Amino acid sequence: MSKKKGFTLVELLVVIAIIALLMSILMPALARVREQAKMVLCQSNLRQWATIYTMYVGDNDGNFDTGWPHEAGEDGFFAGGHHWPVTLMPYYGDRSLRFCPVATKSLYEERRAGVWAWPRQDTIDPDDWYKAEGSYGVNEWIGNQPEGWERIPGANWRRAAVAGAGTIPMILDCAWAGGFPEHTHRPPEYEGEMGLDQPEMRRYVINRHSYTVNCCFVDGSVRNAGLKEMWVLKWHRKFATNGEYTLAGGMKRGMWLAEAAWMAHLEDF
């Protein structure tokens, strides 16, 4: 009666080495697939925000919101939280829509600007139950703010029916709930730099989707946008899309090395 032949130690080691080699090849590919899936889900969220904004604008004579949640009687405007989650509450019920799937941790847990979600500790709905939090931010320049409240007179878009709507950011990946970017705002000096008192363009120049961000424009279109592209989008009526941080304004890759070396290798605009 013959003995059953088993694997030798050498054969087992060879099999283990082959499996390890295959895993080293497959894991990066699987990671890229996961990242791509999160990017697609993020864009799906933004398409829903496009629909939500369309409904809001349709109910408000074509105007965007004022930038404040609601009035509070004699005390004037109550700004108990970031305005857009409050203003748009009647049009959405799924809290998860406010979060890119890449960025769900509080900034108190995760300090990298690309992957944190912004929290606010104050309640924002009339019943004092809802908390403002998320990881998308609006372009504050679209707001239909009262006269005298504008940062730059005549710069706000105010209405959705404007020329060039496909180049005007509306809501996008952001390290805060919104901001007022200017063409003169400097880029982050290093990846993940995020001081909320810093130039507000930095809130949008974050590494969230392989050095890009997802953006929903005023015309309702959604697409991936490069980080350097932030300086050629038409954030407000007086925004110079040929400013100093663009190719048209003379910005070259070597100059990026001096300004923000971590962005030097990215596509120029």
C-alpha cells in the first residue's frame, strides 16, 4: 500500500510566494476600484444637489438663497448654522447626501483637509434637533444676499439663469461648508493645510479624489475638476479667470514649486 504524497516545504513556500506576489499586484488595483466607486457615488450625490437647488430656485422666482437660514423676528437674521443645509431642508431628507463618501470623519478626528467632514456644534433647525455637518461646500458668491451685505458690490450671481452657468461652481467637495474664493488667493503651501482663516480658495483645493474634486455647476452639470482648475472657474462676476495662478496669467510649473510644491506635478490650467 503506497503512501499519499504531500506537499514539500519548498512547494508550500513557492505557493505562498506566488500568492503574495498576486496580492501585491491586485491590492493597488482593488484600491483604485474602491476610490473610483467613491468618486462615482460622490458625483451621484452632487447630481441630487443639482436637482434640489433646481427645485429651490424654481420656488423662489429663479433666485438663489440669501445666505441665511431664516429670520428670527426683531433680532434680525438667525445664522445658527451654515445656511444651505438649513435652507434646503424641505427639499431633502437623507442626511448622507451632505457627505462625500471619502470624507465622513469629523475634523476633530482627522486633520487632513481632503478627508475631513466639517461639523458645527450649534443646532440649525427651528426645533433645535438637527446638527449642521457635511463635506460639501457651496460657492457663497452665488447667493442672493441683501444689498449692503455683499463682500464685493455687484459680484454675486444671485440667479441661476445666467450666461456661462456651466463654468460657475455651485456646490462641490470642500473642507468647510462654503467660502468666497478670489483669484488672488494663494494655494495651500502643503497638502492638507487648512486654516479656516486662510484664503478661502484653499477650502476647495484639497486632495479628495486623486488630486481632484467633484464639482456641481450652476447649470446642473457635474464633473471632476483639477485642483489648479479652481483658479479658472468663474466663481463670481468679477473673478479674473486669467489671474496670477493660471497659465494665461503666466503661472509656470517652476513657480508652483515655489508656491506649493505638492501641486507642481498636477495638470496646469
